[in-house]
Amino acid sequence: PVGQQLDFERKDVWNMKWASDNPELFAIMEKTRMYVLRRLVPEEPVLSNASICSFKQLQIEAVCIDDVMRNQDVSAKEVLLDFETKSLRDTRDILTKVSNLKDAYNYIEDNPHPRLWRLFAETALEQLELAWAEKAFVRYEDYQGIQFVKRLKLLDDKVKQKAEVHAYFQHFDEAELLYREIDRKDLAIHLRERLGDWFRVIQLARPGPTEVAVPNSEQLLTNAYSSIGDYYADRSKWVEAKDFYAKAQNGGKLVEAYYILEDYTALSELAGSLNEGDPLLMNIGNKFSTVGLCENAVDAYVKAGDVKAAVDCCVLLNFWSLAVDLATQHNFQQIEGLLAKYASHLLEKDKKIEAVQLYRKANRHTEAAKLLSQIAQGIKGGVQKHPLRLKKLYLLSALEVESFKTKTLDMSALQGGTKGTMGTQATLTSLITQDQSVASDKALSSPWRGAEALHLYLLAQRQLSERQFDAAMKTAIRLGDYEDIVDTETIFSLVALTAYHNKYYQQCSKAFIKLEHSESIPAAQREKYGDLALSIFVMNPPRDPSRLMKTCQSCQASLHDWQIQCHSCYRRLEFCVVTGRSIFPDKSKGGVPSQTAQDEVIMGCKTCRHKMYQ
């Protein structure tokens, strides 16, 4: 249906606003007057030139735009104006001047609005007219107000009712004063507890010189101190919270405060003051465990009677020696299983370095060595990209094997003594056990081989970059004995390059032959090596320059100084780890350090037992 135009017209209106809570009310600004219209009937106007901002609860909020434009620094109180509608003003007058609430009730019924019913209910409460107040709350649809009136009716004392009304209107000091006038300090304390005013609760709970103590005052003080601690804790003021938790003897909250403040000394003292088996000890142990304080955590767990939690804490924090001690003292037989389980867990997550650290702390040197060797073999890019990292890994693996050997010999010495047949037998037994332990794994049987290979590779590269071609060639030729560590193409490419620069074309030719016939090198790459060799040896016959020969100390055969093995007795020659060249010691002068025929002193390392020219 088509709507009809209302028979309503107002001229010179420059602002209007509908009431947000009543569709029959709206306000307009007409020239310098403000009109409120109910069902299109205007009320008595108010003089104003302010712009209407909002209209709700029978109140109009307006702002003086002209004053704001003239002075932008003016305060909000000076430019914001509040106007009440005529019905609200009349209701206030009736409630103030007329003692009979029935007249006011009838007036509001004729001009109903939630704001008026609320105003009537509050006035009725102030006068303790509970029947009228309940009716007004019903009309206002305030369920909480209705329940409040019902509670007031249950009170047997007008003063108590008055105090509750003051509390309802948030006049808490007046309510407390009324309770104390009738000697009901307990009700005053209960009021402050409901408000959360715990500082006032403490003041009221402490009896004065002439006052009788409140029943359960100690419990009240404890609850108040604890609640004040919670107040400060919610605002992250843990120093103040800690003090109040201590006064309340609230152990659980005190542990939390010490933990957040990182006051682990106080936390340890608290654990020491608790009785054995106290449930709080487990919480303290968990706190210590999360920050890595294993020994403190273990003390708390053991005092709580949970040895398994103490062992698990040691396992988690990698304190394996302490875990073993605990397992021994308390007959806990699952430590080996836990070690294996945790190591497997780390390996499943590909945390191999963490697993190595775990094995080292548990003195499982052989497992650590094997895992380090596996990590080295699994590095992407290998020798070409990470030679130094590989050398370090192989070196750490070798050191772990040496630690295992030292530990085995030390244990045999302790068990069998250092003198006599028993000592010799124990040492022999330990050596056999050691040999059986390492013989099954190449990384354990030849622990230094990987480190030697990467050391020679890096040494040859450095010598080549420093144009020490002769030394680089000797080092590269010795590297050819480590094809299981460094790939064939890398080794013999380096040999060919250093031999070419050193003009040892026979050694260069042998390296190219190896490159051309290696199945591990792609065919296209082998063909390129063949073309390069052809271009080199067309101009340079494959012959080495003549050099002074060395003598094999075993069979007296003549050897080149670059050879790594005697061609007659097949004795492998040791090498100098500094220069990479073979060592030809003077047989007549044994021992380390020794002296060669060329008056060069040979030094030996006590750890890896490699040698070098000094």
C-alpha cells in the first residue's frame, strides 16, 4: 500500500535527531529553539543553538559547534550540553515534591518510558518502598532489580536494608558505616569482600585496642593477602605479589611468583622448607626442570618421592651421569632403555648433532663416533663444498674412538691392578674387547682415515694456491690412497693439475688415465678429460724429471720422494702432516722425536700419533 503524507510541517528546521530508544520521539532545532516532539506533538521549547549529537534515555546531548570553531582548544565540558525532555523533568519534580509515590506512578503510566521507570524504582528504593520498587522494576524489565528487592524483603532490619540500598547505588562507605553502627562488622567485611576491596578487609579484620576480634579473622586475613597477591599478579607486579603470597603462606602462588621473577634461590629454599612428600615439591621440580636447573629439580623430585620423574628430568636435560647415579642409588633399571629411546627419538627427528651430544654425555663414545661419521658422509655437496666441516666431523669421530680406547684401558687397569699377572691379563682382555668392539665398523677400526683425507685435500689446495707445486703434487698423490673418502674425480683432477704445473708429466698422465677409465665419472666428462690429455701430451711427453732418490729403511730399495709405498717390500711410508711429503727416517736413530739423515727432527702427536718434520 502507498503511504500517506502526514499533516505535519515545520519550517526553518536546520537539525533533527530521532530518539534511539523510542520511535515516537525526535528532536529538532528550529532557529534558536530546540523542540522535542512526541507523536508529532511538540513539547515546550528550550533556547539553544547547539547541534544535536544524540537522543536517548529522554536526554539530548548537543555540542556548540560555533564555540568549537572559534576556539579549538576549548574543553569538552564547556561545549557539550545536556537537555532533558519535559517528561523527565516533570517526573523528577513529582518524585521530589510529592510524598505519595502513587501520583508519580500514575504519571509515568501515562507517559511510559524505561528511563522514567528506572528513576521511579531508584526513588522507591531510597524510601524503602519495596512494593513500589518491585512494580517499577517489573515495568522496567530489570530482572536483577527484581531479585534485589526480593533479597531486601528477606532482611529483618531496616538499617540492613538501607545499607544494602546504599551498596546498590555504590555508596559503599555509607553502607559500611551503617553496618558498623549496628555492630555488624562481619557484614561490613563481607561487603568489602564482594567488592574485592581486600586492603579494607585487612583493616576491618584486624581488631582495634577496644574491639572484639572478628570470628575467623586469621582465615580472613589469609584470603585477603592471597587475593591482594592475585591483584598484583594480574597486573604483572610480581614483586608485590610475592610479598603478599608469602604473608598468606600460599605456597602454590608463591612458587609461581618466584618462577616468574627468576628467584631460583628463594624457590630452592622454599623446597627445602617443605616436608617430604608434599605435592608442591612436584610443581617446584617441574619449574626447575623447565629452566635447566637439573640438580635442583632432582632434589625436589626425590624429596617428593618420585624417582622416575627425577631420572626423566636428567634424561631430558642430558645429565646422563646424574641419571645413572640416581638409577644406581634407587635400583632404577631402565636407564639404558631410556638412553636408547631418547637417542632414537632424536634421530627420527633428524637431530643428529643433539644425538651425538647425548651419546658423549652418556660416555657412549663408539655410538657418537659412528653417528659423526654418518653425518659427514651425508653432507650435501661433500668435499667440493664443505671440506673444512667434513674434516671437523671426521676429527671429532676419531677423538671419540680415542676416548673409548682410553676409557677401556683405564677400566682394565682399575679392575686388574697395575702389577703382576692379573694386571697383564686384565689389560689383554680389555684390548681384545676393544678390538672386537671397533672391528665391525670401518669408522671405528680406522678412525683417523677420514680426517687424514680431508686434511690432505685442504693442504694440497692451499699449497696449490700458494704455487708450491712440488709439495702440492706430493700431497695430492698421497690423497689417491683415500678414494673411499674423497671421490675419484676430485682426487685425480687435483693430482693431474698439480703434476702438470710441477712438470711431472708421467704422474699427470697416470692421473688422466684414471680419470678416463673411472666408471664413477659420466661418459661425457671422461671424453672431455681424454681431449684435454691429448692436447697436453702432444706437446709434453709423459716423462718425469730426474730427482735424487730416497732409500727404503726396510729393504734398502731406491724410492722417489713422492712415493707413498715401497715397490719392493710394499711398506707404507708415513707422511708429514705439515707438508704432506713422505717421511724417510734414519733407522739408526729410533724414538720420537727422531732425526733423519738430513738432520730433520721428526715430532709425533700423543693423541693422533701422526708425525711431522719440525
